[in-house]
Amino acid sequence: MSLDVYIYNSVISLTAGSAIWQLLSVLAASGLIWFLVIWYIFSVLGRKKTGPVEFFALILGGSMVYLFNIGVSIWWWRPRPFVLLDMTPLINVNAASKSFPSDHAALAFFIAFLLSQYQKKWWWAYLVALLVALGRVAVGVHYPADILAGMAVGLAFGYLTIQTEKLFSRQPKI
């Protein structure tokens, strides 16, 4: 058994038989990412000077994260763990959809990176992103490696987005 499957089974066993843990896992896996999105949007709406640029960064950067993940999945397709291990996931996910890398983890860490760069006190957005990512394993739709790859993609695109934003903000106005 691979380390990925071993960790996956260990996480799944933590939620098995506990309705409370299963509910928390479902909320983390499905709903918590919307908390990050809404938090981000409301945090930038109030800033007249930088808000529009930061909102555009979310839309463009988030789209790039998603498109990058699609490209990776074309190159390296990985079925979802519940398909290979003949299990029933706690959330409704298309069995034919890709597992690697995790879009939810990528987007959650992308948003967390942006939030933490715009407001240093919002470092705890990473904790919310981590709950989203762990929830995806706990509900049975991702292996830990899917999550780690998604985290790396999200952080990398977050960094690139911030650097691009800094580059454009230094350009003289015409």
C-alpha cells in the first residue's frame, strides 16, 4: 500500500462512525471555500484605491489556477480515491472527474496567500484553507498528494499574482 493510500485511509477512519466529524468534514470540504471567497471580496470592496485591482487579481489568478490544474490533469490523470478503493464519498462528486491536483486546495491556498499579502493580520486564512484541504481528504474525494499539489499550485499562483500586481502598480500612468 502506498503512503498516499495509507494516509488517506487513516484520515477516513477518523471520520468513520462519527456523524459530527462527518458533518464537519462535509462543511469544510464544500462550504468553507465560499467563506474564503466572500471574505476576500468584502475585504477588497471597501478599498477604493486598490480594491478593483485586488478583485481583478482574484478573478484572473483564480482562473489561471483552474486552467493550470486542467492542464496538469490532461498530462497526469488520476482517478478519485473513492473510485479506486470502492468507497462511497460523503459528498456528491462526479466519479469520472479528476483527483490530481485538488482544485479546492489550490483555490483555497491561492485566496489565503492573497489575503495574507494584503493584510498581514489575516495569516489565519491559511488555517481556513488547510481545513478546506483536509476536508477534501476526509470526505473521500482526494488523496493527500492531490492536496499537497493543489496547495503548491495555489501558493505559486498567489505569489505570481502578487508579483504581477506589484509590477503593474509601478508602471507610470499614461
